[in-house]
Amino acid sequence: SNPTDVPWMLYPIIDNDYWVGPKVLEVPPGGEVGYEITYRPLSMTASEEEIAAEAEEEAERLRKEEEEAEAGGSQGRPQSGKASAATHTPAPKKQRRPKEHTGSVFVPLPDGTALMYQLDGRAGPPGAESEAVERTVQCKATHTEGLAVKNWLNKPQRFTVRMEPMPEGTTTLKGASYIDVPANAERTYMLKFHTYVEGSTSAKVTLTNEATAEYAFYDVTFTAQESPVLSTFQVSTVVRQGKEIEIALANPLRTPVVMKAECDNPDVVLEDEYELRALGETQCPLVYRPLLPCKGVPCQVKFSSGELGDFIYQLNLDSIPAGADRAMVFKAPLGGVAKQTFRFRHFLASGCTYTCTTAHPEIFTCEET
């Protein structure tokens, strides 16, 4: 408050960088103003558990010192020239967090007096560095996520990276084991996610300064959707002539995996199941055997398993009409008859009726069906 009839221009001095406030404070004549101070800690204070543990350690240390003093008094002083058995080098003390942060604000007044206030603050664990990272990704494709890592100190920091819980099975979450960030700067930590199966994966990514135990963390969630078409094959052949192709499937697991196979086009013949060898690729053969001419007909082949999810491939199918299968030579005397049987293979899974015709019905005859 200003009891005089002239305005005051005050210049508060704050001791401790964890508190900040305006550098100049104007107080009107006969009035009063509030001075707003913001507590902005750059490190945590000790938690209740840490304070209790420190008190127990101190009590244990004092108890041992008393026991050693009593043992030394009962045995007398060690002989001259010999070192005492109780002499030892104390272990270095690990850095402890303060119970609270302390500071002060000093406000000199124009009348020669001054105001002094003590500042006390306690800082708990930090919250997440940003809003939860939630991404929708595709199976069988690697997704890279950049996390902005800020260094809040005026000196460089090295952060060790830990992820928990670590994904299992064919889902991986990877990144560098540490990242260096210059003073008051920002760097991007690259996090890579890959999965073979649909579903949601959540993890906590923690970056810790091992020297100070200060840390920052991020919550990430990746939701994997159905696998896209991984590749497209152009397949062409002649009607009723099979064309084989092989599709390579990778198995990253240490055990073999059985994949079920299906196709939405009956002209593509494949096995019901394929077994993929562990830690490698397996060639899965299939045959395209068209029964009718076609041009650019698309279809999909899908391999599925609980361990590896779905592998989807597209086939673009072409087929051209077949020529004559073979020649049949007839020999008969004039006015006589020669008879032969034409055999062909029926490729359909069910029965059907064939219509039989000849180019010269006045010479060649056959049953109509």
C-alpha cells in the first residue's frame, strides 16, 4: 500500500528462478495493489514416501555410528602404526530432492524501508508433455510418430527412453535408447510402430534424465485397422491352361504359423492352408485356370491367421480363348463310317451339360449333349 500522495514505482527483487513476477510495480497515491508471483518449478520436490525413506535411512545411519562408537570404546584405541579396522571410505551420497523449494521477494520502498516475503513451494511429478497421442494406422505398414522433446533447463540434457508396457507378439514399438537435447531447445524423438494384427496398442513413453531423475512422459495409442492390399499381380493365360504364381509371406515369429487361404474368384485354385516357416519367408503357390475368356477381372486373395492377421493381395486376371486342343484324323472307305471318342477334362467342381456341334454336320455327326 502507498500512504503518500505521490505514485510509487517499485522494483521487486525475486531470489530463486523458480518464481517469476513483473519487474515493475506501480502503486497509485493512497492506494494498494497486489503483486502476482508465479511459481514455475523446474524440478520436483521430495514426495512423502521419499521424505519418510530418507528419515529411515538417517535413523539407520545414526544407529550404526553409535554401535561402531560403542564397539571402539570397549576395545580401546588401536595400536600405534596400525590402521583401525573400523576405518572405511564413506559411499558417495546419491542426489536427493529437496523437501521444498525456497525463495524470497524483496521490495524496496521509496521511504527507505523495504518489504521481504519468504516463498515456499512444493512440486509434484509432471503431467504428460502433450495431449495423448492417438493415431489410426494400417496393419503391415510402419508408422513413424514424432514426439517433441523440450529441454526446460539452461544446460544440455540427455534423456534415457523407456516404453511400458512393451508390446508383445508381432507388434513392435521402437525408438532410440536416448536423446540429447541442447539447453532451452527442442528436439524430435522418432517413435516407430508396426503391427501385423488389428487392434489397439497403448504405451507410456518416459524420457528420464538419469543424473537428476527428472523426467517427461507421453501417452500414445495406436489403433491398427484392416490390412490394405499389399501388392497387385497381373496374371494372363489361355482358357483351361493353368498359370502358377507364388506369393512370398514373411513370418517374424520363432514358431511356424499356419495361414488359411481364400479367394473370391473360383478360377484361382489354392490350398486351404499354408504353413509359414519360422523367422523367414515362405513361397505360397496358387494357380489361375480360367474357363472363359476375360479381360482385367480383379479379385483378391487373402491369407489369414490369428498370429499374423490378414495378408491381402489383388490379382488382375486376363484370359484369351483357347485354340484346338488336338487334331482327330478319320479314315473310312467311301460310303463307310469311322467313329472316334473325343475325351476332355471337366474342371468345374459340379456337373454340367455340354452342347456338342460340328462345322460340317453333313459329314460329321455327334450327340447334341
